[in-house]
Amino acid sequence: MIEKRVPPLLSIGFRPFFLLAGLASVTLIFIWGGLLQHGIFPQNYYSPVNWHAHEMLFGYTVAVVAGFLLTSVKNWTGITTAEGYSLAGLALLWLLGRLVPFAEAILPVWLLALIDLAFLPCLTIYLAIPLWRERKARNYILIVLLLSMFVANILFHLDTFGVTSIGVSHLYSLVVGAIMVLVAIIAGRVLPFFTQRGLPGAQPISWPWVDKISIGSLLALMLIKPFFVSSLAFMACSIIAIVANTIRLTGWYCKGVHKVGLLWVLFTGYAWLIVGLTLDFMAAFSIAPPQLALHAMTVGCIGVMTLGMMTRVSLGHTGREILANKVITISFLVINLAVFCRVIMPLIDPAGYMVWVVTSSGLWSLAFAIYIIYFMPVLFKKRADA
């Protein structure tokens, strides 16, 4: 039997998708910064604001989710999800979705939308088959969340065509809500485990009923917030989600977490979720601007959690020591500073809002530039432990 020779970059899902996510995170914010500072924005299928929101969610974030889940499902089931040509095709499909909006002058808009829409169902198939074969029923919720994001993307394009009038802000809220549920599910599995492994003698506490309430309340908010943000149901679910997720996080925390970079970055990422929930609740009473709550969840929870997970997976699954050195730790500090400038400083200094937005964009780009420079050679090479 002839052994397949697969390049390291195409051997497992996280390698190409974390590389693409890192490059996209810097490129997307660089283009966005050009608009903020100089009013320069390349003509494309989307409006500037819609392009920024769509690409950060369906571009950057979905790439990280794809890399993580393709790798995790393989570990959970023992069945290869995608490798070699199939993985390369999946990555190319994601990349085309990012590029074709700028070809609106030569391609029909329905084709641009179709190319962008194709990625999530293809990814879902690669994940669903091994989960179904191994009857991993507890993971089916992940498939449901991906499909809900796919439906939201369909509705987004229909809104862009003028076929529907739901409102893209409602759809983005639905997608962010789905990602928050995904973060809560994954965090419940990895944070206690990583804490126990990373701190000798640590005994993080997980209460099953708290976990269910935490995830359930976020799931309820995902469905309620886009359309009933001022309702009593939204207020009640927000309070429950804030309290339950705070209890959850404090249960996981053990003495010494703050000394381990690969732990505290994940804890701060989850803490930004709680900050976002709190600001969302305040925004319902017009106490805080709603965009600050949104960016606490996106720049904060998504940005910090994904950078931390990308780093840990890139180290662990390439056979390297799971340890944050000075360079990696700097990237963790910088990304959290980016969130502070984007979310907290506008509360303190509303008059300097645009200055803080631009500063945050620069810090975000720096954090992910560090990841790319440090990990690009790692992602192309074989495992260090052979």
C-alpha cells in the first residue's frame, strides 16, 4: 500500500485555516483603517460597514472556527475530517469568498453571493459525517449553530439584493449570538481541562446546572436580541446570562492562572463576554452605546479567545511545548489592550471616540501580525516531535 504524502500545511484543519485567519485579521483591519483615517475604501459588492462586519464574522471568525472544529472533530471521532486536496479545496473556497466581492464589475452578484454562501455548508458536511458515524450526539449542537450562521448569511445576501428587509444589523446580531454560544460550549470543555493540566494541583469547579443555564441563556439571547432587544424577556435573559457565566468563570479560576499566559488569555477572553452582556443590558436602558457591547463580544471575546486558542492549538498540535514565551505573551497583552481602547476608553473619553477606534485597530493588527510572524514557519513545518 502506497502511503499518501500530504504537505504539513494540508495535513490537518487548523494549519491552513489559522494561517488564513491570521492573514485575514491583519488585512481586513488594514483596509478598514484606511477608510477610518483616509476615507479610502475599495469598491466592492458590500457597503463599507457591511463589508467590515461580514468579513470579520464570516471571514476571520469562521476561518478560526473551521480550523478548530476540523481538528477537534478528528480528535473526538478518530476519523479524518479533511486533508490534502479536500482541505486545500475547502481553504480555497473560503479564500474565494473573501476575494470575489471585489470582482462585482465582472461577475454577476448572484454568483458572488453563491460563492460566499458555499463555504459553511461544505464545512458542515465535513464535520457532520464523522460526528454522525461515531454517534457524537452531544456535538450536534455545533452543527446546528453553523447552520444557523449559514441561514443568517443567506438572509444577509437577500437583504443586500433587496429581496427581504429584515435588516443586516439584526442578522449580524444573530451571528454574534451564535458565536457566543459556540464560545461558551467550547470554553466549558477546554478551560477547566487546560487549567487542571497547566497548574499542578489545580481543581477547577464545574457545576453542570450552571453550565446549562449559562449556555441556555446565551442561546435564548441569540434568538431574542435581534428582534426584541427592549423586551422583558431580553432583560431577564441578560441578567441570568451575566450571573450564570460569572459564576461559571469564577468556578474555573484557580490560584496561579494569572501566571500562565495560555490560561489567562482565555480567562480574559471569556470575561469580555460577560462585559459585553453587561453593556448590552445597559444599552437597553440607553446607559451605554450598543456598539460598545457589540465590540466587547467581537473584538473582546472573539478576538482574545481566538488568538489564545490559535496559539495553544498551533503549539500543541505541532508537537511543541505548550508555553507562552515573551513574544506570545506580548501578543496577548496587545490584543487585550486593543479591546480596552475599543470598549472601555470610549466610555471614559467619548469625545476621543475615533482616536480610540483607530488605536484599537492598530493594536489588533499588531497582535495578529505577531502571531503570523511567529507561527507561519510552524504551520508549514512537520511536527517537532516527528
